[in-house]
Amino acid sequence: MGEQYVRPPLVPREAPPAWLVVWRFRLVALLLMGLAVLVGYRVFQHFSGATAQDPGLSSYGATVSQLR
């Protein structure tokens, strides 16, 4: 089977502006880093055995429950 001709699109359009691409990359990178921090925190809580008596990094929940 030989090569087949692929015709270009009928209506050409300009490429998106470079600043839009840069900011989209920054936003996605920031969201992924935030997700990595949250996952790392949850894994730390899981493996550290944080409880209400020894909350570890999650002392906010224990403090709020005592105030109620």
C-alpha cells in the first residue's frame, strides 16, 4: 500500500498566542504540584498512624472537636 495524500484543512487559522500556552502550562503545573502535596500529606497521615490522641499534623480537627 502506497502513501496517501492528506489534504490540509480548508480554513487556516492562526496558532494560539504564546502567552496563552505559557499560562496554561503554569496552571496545570500548579494544580499537579498541589495534588502531589495533598497526596503526600494523606500518605503521611496514613503511615504515621495519626489519631485523635496523637494527631500529628492534623491537630486542627482535634482542636475544633474539643471546642464544640
